Amino acid sequence: MEDQRISELKALKVIAESLNQATELSTMLFEVLKELLAIMKLETGWIFLIDEEKRTYQLAADYQLPEALSNNKKKVMCEGSCWCVNKYNRGALQKATNIMECKRLEDAVENQWGDTRGITHHATVPLTAGAEKFGLLNVASPNKTQFTDGELALLESVAYQVGTAIKRIKLTENEQRLTVVAERNRLARDLHDSVNQLLFSLMLTVRGTKEMTQNPELLEMLNYMQELSQEAMSEMRGLIWQLRPQGLENGLVSALLHYGKVLSIEVDAHVTGVLDLPSEMEECLWRIGQEALNNCKKHANVQKVTMHVLKEKDEVTLTIVDNGDGFECSNMEDFPSLGIASMKERAEILQGTFSLTSKLGAGTTVKVTIPFVKEGMK
């Protein structure tokens, strides 16, 4: 008994060290879950991260799920409701709960989704840090119908450590985002104060030189230099906007309307629903909309585009339509430019979807939908 206790304490030390060093959420949750199950000599477990306000959850980590729960890309674990999540949302789960019947397993048995390995129940414990709640930790084993007080105390101890680590990682990620924004602002200021001013000075010099000569060849060259300078100024303004989107503090739609003016494109905006978006989602949609407008300017040969922004309960959708030149794109995985591929990647980072439809001579439609996922729960 003493040897077992020493072994548990050593394993808990490993978990604590792992949590203290972790910087990436999904990897941390998986490794801790795996170590915890080994300590408790249990077979399987899973972790849900839950947004109480929106009543949404995600399967953040799992280990050795039975076939009935892992089939079809773990669909049964990612959709629908269950008793432990429902109790959590009602505020009825405040500490480790000994045994709960699992609705997902019952559904799997009823619908013959696969082998459950004799698992019918699980223990569940909320992940907390002080007053903040982040989700649920569930553990189970075949024919396990009772957890001892010691096992429940161990679960609560680890769950509290996990909750504290989640909070630390989220705070670190937020600090990193703020650092990136500050660096973008610094670069934008430097570009405006140095390169932008030099280009402006060059344009004034060219304009003054033109007034001092009547030589046709020299005037032609100076006109060409003036055009290049103006084009460079326009590109520089666009770059500064990419680094520091003036107007985003007034919301996504305002920022995209202003950016359209910078590109000399009229944006006909249609908004449905009140837009009050998380900062990460807002910046993602801003960057995607920005790239779409850039493509309209460079490739579509249009002066006007239509933009639709639709906010629903669980998601927001941005659609930008132009009636320009268009292009042929038969394979969604084979995008014709890095910019378009990056729009798709940005959407998928926030668990969103991206689609692009285009036809030569018939314009292009860009559509992106982002679900409301709590920041840091990716």
C-alpha cells in the first residue's frame, strides 16, 4: 500500500511538472490524461472544454476511446448532448461525481455503433481555476461501477491543476497576441514615418523637376517616375493597413469599408445581426476580407463589390462578391494563389469553413463562416 502511494506521488509530480512547462493546450491535455489514467489504472478518458455562455463544447483530448465512441471520426463525442455536459451547464457539477451513466455509450449500444468494451459509466470532475470553469474531465474502465474517496480526491487534485494550467496558457496566448499587435503598430508607424515620407518627397521632387524642363524625353521619364511613386505610395498605404487596420476599433464592417476606400473600391455592405465579435474572430475575418478586397483590386478589374455579414447565434458569415473577370478553379484544394490558400487556413484555424466559387468572366464569391468558439479553446 505504501509502495502504491509513493508511486502515485511520483506520478503526480510528473503531471505537475508537465503542466508547469506546457505551452500548447491540446498536447498538454492529452499527455496529462494519459498519465492520469496510468496512475489510476483506468482504461479510457476524455476532456471536454465548455463555453458556458454559448452552451457549446469541444472534445479537447481523449485516450483509448472504445470503438463505439471513436467510430466515424469520433462524431458521437463531438455532437449532441449528454448528461455530464448538461449538468455542468446547469451548474450542478461542482466537484468530482462518482459514477454517471453515459448517454453517448447508451446511444452507441442502441444504434450498434461498435464495441463499448464493457464501459457503461464514468467518473466526471469539472476543470476549474478559482471561480473560473473550463470544462470536464471524464475517466472510465470496463465494469467500473465505483470510485473510492481516494480516487475522487486524486481526480479533483489533478483537475484543479489542469484548470490552473489552462488559465495560464490562455493568459500567455493573450499576452502573445497583444505583443504581436504592438509590434505591428510599431512597424506601421516606422513605415509611415520613414518610407512613406521618402516616397512623398520623391513625388514632390519629380513634380518640381518637371517644371524645370521642356525636354520631351526627360518629361516622359519624369512622368513614368511620378506614376511609379504614386503606385508605390498606394502599395505602402495598403501595407500599413495590413499591419495596423485603422478603424477596426470601430468594428469589422467599418474597417473593411475604410479599406475599400484605400483601394478605391466601393463596398456595398449588407449586415444582418448586431456585430459584437471576439477579437480573434474579428481579426480573422478582417484579414480574410482584406485579402479578398486586394484580389478584387489586383485581378478582378472592378470598382465595386458586395459584402454580406450575417451574425447568427452560433456563427458569423462573411461573403464578398464581385462581378469581375473571375477565373477557372475546379479543385478547391488547388488554389491559384498563396493569398487565397491563406484565407482558407485562417478560417480553419478557428474551426471555420472557407469556400470560393469563380468562373471566367462571371466574377468570384468568397464565403467564410466562423463558429463562436471561446478564445483560447482551439
